[in-house]
Amino acid sequence: DEHLHDGFNMLGVSQGSLIVRGAVERCSLPVYNLITLVGAHQGVFGDPPLKSLPPQFWDLISKYAYEESVQNVISIAGFW
């Protein structure tokens, strides 16, 4: 958009925070201010309901959540 060529402010909420941050970092957009609300920029570790599982299951899940095959199939693993 020609009106945005000289720069603009950008706002992202929740998962949109991750999208706008990625756009600014990867696309070199002329953004004056980037405001993000309730975004998981540092990731999320774990899922509280899983804490009720025995420790050996928690360790197993934590270990394999980072595997590419798991990341590609289970969406929440991308936030892990």
C-alpha cells in the first residue's frame, strides 16, 4: 500500500503477535512501533493438565515435543 511506504505502527494480539513480529523481523518492514499483546514470544512450556500424569510421562512428552516429526503433526508442540 502506497500509504504505508514511509512507515506505520503495527499491532498484534495473541497469535497475531507472533505473526507481526515475524513479519517485522523477516521482511524489514518500515514499522515505527510494534505493539504485541498476550503473545507467546518466548514460547510456552508444558500443558497444565499433563502435570497430573506420572513424572516419567511428563519427561517423555517434554523430550519428544521438540522432534521435527512431532512439531509437524501436533500444533501445540510448536508453542512448547
